[in-house]
Amino acid sequence: MFAGTLTKNVETAAAIYTGMIHSNRFDIAIQLEERTKMSERSPDYDVTAVNKSGRTVRIGTAWNETGNTTGNHYISMQIDVGLGPFRVNAVQTKEARDAKSGEFEIIPLVSNGTMKSGSISGELTVMDADNAFAGYIANMMFDLDFMLIENEFKSEETHPDYRIEISSPRGHAIRVGSAWMAKSARTGNEYLSLLINTPDGDLRVNAVQNEEQRGGQVFSITPFVDSGERDTTGGLSLVA
């Protein structure tokens, strides 16, 4: 079970809401940061927290909602801190609404639907030479810095374009995954598809550029969502 509080900040604050969420296994400070909506049902906020390495990571998303029967405003959140995704709502008591307070109470939401983890943050940055990328991928349970190195053994279209490497404590290169250049069949925009072994297991993520990033050297790592769209990689092969 989960509990917590959420408070609306002053309009000049970077985060729209700040709060705490609790269970019998953790106590985590969270922030809700406004994000650009791509459609009517796109999330209104990113839910972020600080992991053990001190890095701010995205642990979920949140939506502004209105109660069907009451008409009262509440916030619906899907969160994953590395233990599997869960849903909670942030609601106001009658007293808080009457006082026009920015105080919300976080309560668990029972859902029979299947949820996908969204607790991944990361970036890729194009290096100046050697056709390589430097990046990180993190959530509340792990934090990995890695490099994308061009796959010199690529001999077929489906082979990876890059190998993903991390460094051992003694500085030895360890391959932990593969990456492919791809192009969206829907938008025509190029992105990278990564398959990487993390302490959470094998993860599929995409490195994409939003409108502000497009044409630059930085890509944002986002959870992979299988929408049925086919890209131009021609399929993925883990060989080579």
C-alpha cells in the first residue's frame, strides 16, 4: 500500500508540485514537472526523484483529471521506483478544497490494467570524433554511464550499428548491449534503438530528439513502447 502528500508550489517554482510518497519499503521525495503535451491524453507532468547517485531521474508520469461524479480536480500518477509500476491518485479533502489550498493526499489506486514501467531516464550525447556517443541510463535502483562504439563487425543490415560498453572498476571495457540507427515510419525522424543489460534485466529503450533537440547533439532516452510501428532497421539481430 502507498501513502503520501503533494503540495502545489508557487507559480515561479521550477516544479509545479512537490511531495512525498511512502510504502513499507521506501520514503521518496518527488516532484511533478510540467511537460509538453503531444496529444489530449499525453501526460501533463513528469514525476521525478533523486536516486542514490544524486541524479534526478524520471520515475513516472501524471495527468490532471476531473472526477466524473464530483467534478473535483485530482492528479493521477503512474510511478515505478524499480519494484514494478503502480498507480496512485493525489486528491483533496473537502476542507482543502474549501480553503483553496494546494495540499493533496496521495492514495493508492486499484487497477486491473497492465502497466508498463516508465521509470527510466537517460541521455546520449554525440562525441566529436570516432562516430561514438556517450550516455547514461538510470532509475531509482541503478545508474550506468556507457559509450556507444561503432560496430566494426557489421556485415548485414540487421546487425547492430553500435555496441554498448561500460567500464569495469579497473577500467576494462565490458559489452552490455547493442544499438541500431532507425527511422520512424510515421514521422521520418531518425532515432537510436538500444537493447541494454542493466541490473533490472534486459531493457529496450529509444534515444530520440524532441523539437528543441532536433539537429543538435543530445538525445533523450525514453522507455520503449511497442506501438506496432515498423522502422527501417529491417529487424534486429544480436549477432556481430
